[in-house]
Amino acid sequence: AAAAAAAAAAAAAAAAQPPPPTRPLVRANLPELIGYNFSNSKDTFELCHETAGLTRDIPLEELLPIFKLPNDLVQRKQTTLAQLIELLHVTQPDFKVVYKPMLFGEADIGSLLSPHGLPRLVHFTVKDKDKLKPHQVVSMASWAYYNPGHSLMLFDDDDVREFMTSYYPELLATFDGLGSPVERTDMWRYLVLCRMGGVYADSDVVAARPVADWVQDAGLLVGIENVFTTPEEAKRRDYTRQVQMVQWAIASRKGHPVVCRMGQYVAQHVTEEAAGEFADPDRDHAILERTGPGIWSSSVHDYIAEYGGGVRVEDLVAGGKVGDVRVLPQPVFGCASATWNPTVDVLPYVYHMFKGSWKSKQPSKVVSLMSTMYAKLHLQKKSALAAERAAALAAAAAAASEAAAFARNQQVQPAAAAAGALQAAVAASSSATG
């Protein structure tokens, strides 16, 4: 009887445990999800937690020892360029920081070209190379750690404009006419990949595995940021497309048409805006459409329509290849660094720290942000309460077993003693977890 009571308590404890997320099935040797499609698609936040299989968020501090960075880095206000070079040398001696990228010539680029893959270049842009924020250093260290033999092309605003002046003078008027630094950086990121190829990453993107291990069966690797079944839901969540493409990380071979035509896409959009064709009172949304993920998604979608033979972008949410473009499902480029678990989760190539702060603080934006944060905190609270209840029931099972042993020693009815202990423990657990 005592054994039965203990077994019942253990079963109750197991039943109270939150079920582990059902990890999506992944195709062997390809970043594609099995059984995932547009109609059963999920929000990226939820999908990334499922693929990661984590029960807690991973803080930035836990990434420091992985990349051989000092423990006090997060407390530092800024890091200079000289300090960065020293830190990255410890992380990966065979990694070069090119801090004067406009002196990097065609011969230098040629030496880093791969016959069947991406050039060994990672492009970054920062406001001030001598005032680097902690997350930017972590990001650069991650690319160094995983990519020996690569070069980090470190641009600032002056380098970006010099690049446009040198290589795209016909677009300089459009570039200079853009209303904010983030828009000019947007336009530049496409064109630097057109001119040089390699990987572009925002300075808050963390590498999760070597670029050499990425699938490289196409000239452009582009990730899906999120998927929505209706345009209204996408707009409500401050997205521009039902299937929106990641713009904070892009990998391309030199000269790929999808990145190379982006200069003309932006110029045409600006011209049509000036003619009154795109009157958008939401400043942030207008930027997303003008130079950001909206217009970038349009270029990718247009390519798929041109070369897909009837395949739609909605047909590729699980991942797939059209022509010379590899579309990557949401977890590959879209997961937050809080779900860092690359040893278990085979999908992410990068993680995003979401440190960008360019969007305006309009009330609607604040409400949207607060809603997202509330949903996340609610999920965490539910998990914590379930864990507390499971622990209480496990303690009840242990108490029942101890009571049965005591009853045997005292020659009393073991089942009654065990049941009494179990009832008291379960009552206490219900009181504790509400």
C-alpha cells in the first residue's frame, strides 16, 4: 500500500511537470523543417523556444567565457579599437580586423574568395570604432571564434559614405537624401554584399557556428524573420510582409542580382514617395518599407516569383531553394540570443541580441513592445509555477515513502500513514503555487 501511495505521488508529480516542447523535425544535412508549412506556422519567438528546448533565457554574461572574453566586459561602458583587436586576438589569432576597409583592394578580396562558397568576409558597421558597446564586442568575438581565416570588415559612417562615393556614385544623391543613418546603413549593406560578397551582420548578431558549416548550395542565403497568416496581423505586429525576410544577417556571393538591384529598388521607392505614392504617417513603418526589411523582402519575393516556376514564398516557410537563392526557415537567422543552445539546436546559424534602438518611441510602439514582453513574462511565470508544483509533489512522494518506512518500524498501518503525509504535502503545494 505504501509503495502504491508513493508511486501515485510520483505519477502526480510527473503529470504536473510542464511537457517539454515538441522539437520540430529537421531534414538531414539541410536547414529545412519537416511537416512545417504556412498554414501551421508559428511565431518565431515560440518556434525558437521549441527548437532550443530551453526552460530559461540565456543572459549575455554566459556567452563571455565561450568566446574567451573577460568577465567584466558587460560592465565596461566602451571598448576602443585597439582593445578590440587585442581581445579578438585572444579569441581567435587567425582572424583579421580590417579597420580601414576602403584600403582593402580587389586583390585582398580575391584572396578570400572560395571556389564554391561564400567569400571569407564579415561586414560590420558601427558609429564609432573607438566607442564600441559590450554587445558589439561580444558579437565580433563570436564571428572571430567560429571563423578562423576570415576578415572582419569594420566600417563606420565615414567609410560607408566613401564606399558609396567610390563604387556607386550614381546612387549617391539617393543615399545622401535618406533621412537617417539607419536608412543609409540599410542601403549600404546590400551594396557591400553586391560589391564584395560575404556575410553582412548587424553589430548585435552573434554567430552560432562556422560559416563554412552553413549550407552553401546557392549564391544568396536569406532567412525568414516571421510568418503571419493575414496581412492585418503582420501590420499589427509592426511587420511589413506576411512572410518577412531577415535583414540583420544576409549571406551572399559577390554580384548576386537580389542584392545588386537593391540600390535601384530604394531609388525608385524614394522617387515614388516624393510623388506622393507612399503616404505613410508611421515614420518607422515608412523606413521599413523604404530601405529595411519591407523592400528587402520585396526583392527576395520578386526573385522567387521570377524563377520559382509557380512556387510562392508561402511555400518556402519550412526552407527551400529557388534558383540561386536558399530560403532559410525562421530559426536559422531569426532566433533571439536568449535561446542560445547551438550544441543541441542544429538550426540557428546566428542569434540576434535585439539591441537596436532606432525606432521612435510612439505610444503604439510602446504598447506593442509591452504586449510582447507581457506574453513572454506570462509564459515564464506559468513555467515557474508548474516547476514549483512538480517539486512539491516530488517532495510529497518522498514524504510518503519515508512515512511508510516509519510506519513499518512503528507497526502501524503504513497505507494510512503514507496517505496522510501525501495529503498534507499536496495541500501545502497547492497553497504555495496558488
